[in-house]
Amino acid sequence: MSTKQALSALSRREALLLAAGATIVAAGGVVLKSGTAHADQKMVDEAVMKLIGDKKPAEGKITLELPQIAENGNTVPVGVTVDSPMTADNYVKVVHLFADGNPAPEVASLHFTPMSGKASASTRIRLAGTQNIVAVAEMSDGSVFRAQQEVKVTIGGCGG
Amino acid sequence: MAKGVKPRVRVPGKAAKGEIIEIKTLISHNMESGRRKGKDGKLIPRSIINKMEVTFNGKPVFTADWHPAISANPYMSFFAKVEESGEFAFKWTDDDGSIYEKTAKITVG
Amino acid sequence: MKTNWNRITLIAAACAVCVGVFATSANATDWGPYQVDDRRSGYTYMTDESRAMQVDSFQNPGMIWVEQGADLWNETNGKAGKSCASCHGDATESMKGVAARYPVYDEKAKKLQNVETRINTCLEKNMQAEPYKWESKEMLSMTTFINNQSLGMPVDVKIDGAAAEWYEKGKAFYYERRGQLDMACKHCHEDNAGGIIRANTLSQGQANGFPTYRLKWQKVGSLHRRFRGCNKQVRSAPFGNGSDEYLALELYVKWRGRGLPVETPAVRN
């Protein structure tokens, strides 16, 4: 008998028991997850403060390029572009990337110069699960901008 | 890591004066996060490339600080505005102090 | 009704592997060379991001192994004082087409040879060097480099003559149930390709992109490593890398993907 037939032939009682089992497993997963240390928004905020002080970031100027759903959390492509003329007296100094659901929030700091021509870069990052990617850009005039985007990360299926 | 690390860079061979060119880099490295357990159940110590620096004719163009959240075999692309012919120099720094280097020439005009 | 616990246990075990397997894709995308008749490359089951990573020869992290292999190709190795290039010259010429037609029956060895076993025969007999360990950096670099020389060429393996027996053996393996989950290759890759297994999309299990850069592995890996992984997932004892069982299966799976382009190094999840 194929699994397909087996499933359709489940009695109501069996199906209920199976569902109950699945709920217990899921609940177990939640307990395990909260027991594992990972970053949160507060840790990201602290990490940001460590790097840029207590400046208040504004919205805008930053575009994050991320998949909505990552194929695999090991290798998630990320691109960041900041709107700036990139001249000697008006340029993006640095873009810090954070992930609020990883064991540690810091991902990378990308330092630009007027010679960069364009404040844009891409790389590939590790994400431990569905979470927000936060970008904080510091301009040459001291102003700070912030953007964030969520990426859904599915659990690997085949033995993943 | 240190042994057998292979950097790759792609810089266009030619560009017009003032053109903004895209540069791509890839380097072979496990980027061991320090949070993974080995077969013996013990944590494998952190061993990553933590910095990549790029200069053009000796002047800084782009620098990246990397944390363990950067994927294995790190890829990084970015841009550079070129005003003259010259040489890009790429330098990666490993946690163990090893330095990996590569250069690429470009003709502008 | 009396609850049948044995049955529930069995079904639950099967579910652990098969949840969601039955969704079928009604995708009418034109996949170009990546689809021949109803045969679809694993490429067609990836996300746009992963496909972009594969086709850009610079972004593709598997290209690191190709470059390492190119270095090894010219390195003198063994007592005979030869490199691969000493006999085979320019690999871009001499190795072109190898990945498309391998594995092949070797009259001298009286068995099927794939690229890995062929490299080791060469190392031992002609170069008087130590053979490479199967999943070593050297073997993966050399196979990825050699197979990459056939990039885009359609898979075209010979299954007649002396190879016929191996083909039949491989086919039997593909349809044979195994392991505690009692599943054959075909249950996932023939019956349910395009479905979801837990959170991953099942592909047809084609071999045309190996060695493949798997995002999960974070490195390049061989087809036999993948076979071993699949066997373990159905809770069956895996066969050895380079075993007759896997060589036969390699031939059969390559044949299933006949006409699909060689994609080494493919990028897969």
C-alpha cells in the first residue's frame, strides 16, 4: 500500500492522534528554540549603538535586496544600495548589516569611500531561521539611516 | 584554514575615465563559525576571514569587516570609480593572522 | 474502532519523510535546454537566486574547485614524473565530452568506470602515484574541473554492449525498496518530483550537474555522496563510494537524464 493510500485510509481517530502527536512535536520545537541563544531586536539595537553611538537613525535612502524566502539559510544572497552622490564631501562612510535572529547580530560592516563611485555591495550570508535583516548606514555628514527586511528561512528537508 | 585558500577576483580589463565598474570577489574558505560541533561533540573553534580590503593605486576603495554570519566561500561584489589606469590590490585577513592577496590591472582611457 | 498503534507509528514515520510530497507543479515554464521531453534538470526546481548563482561563472562558488583542478592538472605527481597534462595535454580539448559520456565500460578493467575511478586508475597505473581519496579536495577539484569541460553538452551515455548489464543493475536498484522506510529512488524522484518534502522541493534526482555545489554542504560534493545521503534518509545502509552498486546506479541515473546539459558545477539546495 502506498503512503498516499495509507493517508487517505486513516480513520478519524487515527488522524486526530497523529495531529496531536504533531502538535506535541511542534511544541517541543518551540521550547528547544527558546532555549537556544539567539539575537533579538534589543541585541541589534545595542550592537548598532556600539558602532554609531546614540544617533537616531532616519528612514529611507537604503535599498535592501533579499529573497522573500531563502532556498537555504546557509547561503542567502543579500545586496544593499544607499542613495548618495558619493562625492568627496557627501558620501556613505559605512553600512552595517545585522540579523536579529542569528546567534550573534553582527553580519558585516561595509566601508565605502568616494572612490567607490556607488554605495552598493552584495554578499551571501547565513541565517539561522526566519528573521529581519537590518542595515544601518552612516553618511560623511554624520547622519544615519536604517532599513530592515524580513527573510523567511525554511528548514532543510532532506536530513537538513 | 590558511592552507590552500584560493582568492578569485573579476575586474574589467578596460574602462572609460570616470566610469563606475563592478568588481566581484570570491575566496575559498570554510568560515567556521565557532558554533558548530564536530563529530566528537566538541565545538569547532571559530576560524574565519574577518576583513577584506581593496585599494586602487594604494588608495582605499572598499573595506569589509566580516562576522561568522558570512557564508562559506565568501562572495563580495562592490563598485569602484576609475579615473586613471592602475592596479587594484585585494587583501583578506584570516583569524589566524594569515593574509591572502591578489591584484588586478585595469587600463583607463 | 480499535486504534492500530503499529499502523500509526508506521504512518508517522513515513510522514516524517513525506509530508507534502503530493503537491504537483503545474508549471508550464519554458526551461530551454534544462528540460528535454519530460526530463527536467534539478536547475528547474531551484529558486531564481540559486539559478543566478549557478549560471554566473564568477558567482558560482563551485568554480573554486574548477580552478583548483586546473592547477592539479598541470602538477607533476608520482614516481613516473608525469602530470595529467603530460599525456592528456590541454584539458579544454582532451576532456571535452567526458562528463557527457561517462560512466563507460572499460574493457581492460572489465568493469564500469566513472570519472573518479578513471582518475584513480590513471594515477596508480600511469603516474605511479597515490590514488585520491573519494571525497578529498583533490578528487573533488579534479572531477569538477574535468566535468566542467563538458559544460552545456548533452548527456549521452552508452547502455548497450557490455554496459547493458550495468544499466539493468542500476535500473533494478532504482526501483528496489530499501531501508526502514521501505522506499525506492523512484518514490521521491519519479513519482513525486516537484512535490515538497518537509520544506524542500523534490527534483527528478538528475545527475547532470555533479559534482554539485550544495548550499547545505557549503562545498562541492560527488554524486556518490548524494546517493549515500539519499540511502541514509530512507534509513538504509549506504553503499561505498565507487561501489559497483553506485556505479551501476550512476549509469542508470545518467541515462534517465539523457539529453540534459552537463552543468558541473551545478548549484543545488
